[in-house]
Amino acid sequence: MAIHLDWDDDSKTILRCRFDPQWTWDDLYKVTDEVKQITDNTPVTIAAILDLTERMTIPGGNFFSPTSLENAKRLLTIGEGGTGPIVIVGASSFIKMVYETFKGLDQRAAKADITFKDTVEQARAHLAQVHRPTPADNGQTPNA
């Protein structure tokens, strides 16, 4: 798979999603399903780092096709119903502009706690300041 999902911290409260340049929409579907399964079955809020530093491309090459726009919404709301803050690392100014447009058009994107940073280290520093892993509202009871 061209999108890699791993824990970024030993306490398993931050997911890191790394995109290889040649990822596909099917890869995105698999990862978003996996993220949903993790957040649904984890008793604390989960933050995420979306690492786009490997010169990410858009499958099919046309960001403005109906398929690409719908899939981009899915990407930008990867933690929907999920939990904590999301930091997008290495996003181009174009991706940031598209996100701002989505915020105005889609309630899910407007509600998402998304921040943009240039490096993974900056993302980790940001999350260290804002992410407080508290019991998630997913029907799970935290382990004592």
C-alpha cells in the first residue's frame, strides 16, 4: 500500500499517515477505514499527523474532477467522528487553499481541528501543546 499508517508515539495516541507519491484512492479508502476502526476501538482521543512531504500527487492528476473532490473531502476529514487534532505536514499552498475552500462548503471540514506545519518535528511540538488524550466519545470505557 502506498499510504502507511503507524503509531507516532509509544502511548498510541498519535497516528502518523505517510503518503508515498504514487498512492491511489483505493489506498485512501483502506487507510480511512483502518483509522475509523482504530478510533472506534480506542478509549482515548487520537491525534493524527498526515505526512505529505514525499511530493504527494493526486491520483488521476486532476484535483478538480468530481471523484477527486469527493475523495479529497474524505482525506481532509480522515478523523471524522474520530477524535483529536490533525496536523498536515508538508502541504503545498494549493492543498491549503483547497482545504480553506472545503471549510466553507462542507460542515465536516469546518469542524475538523486541522493545522498545517512544515515538518514532522513541528507537528509533534504542536500536538505536545494541544493534544490531551482524554476518554473518547466512542462508547468505549477507558482501561483502569
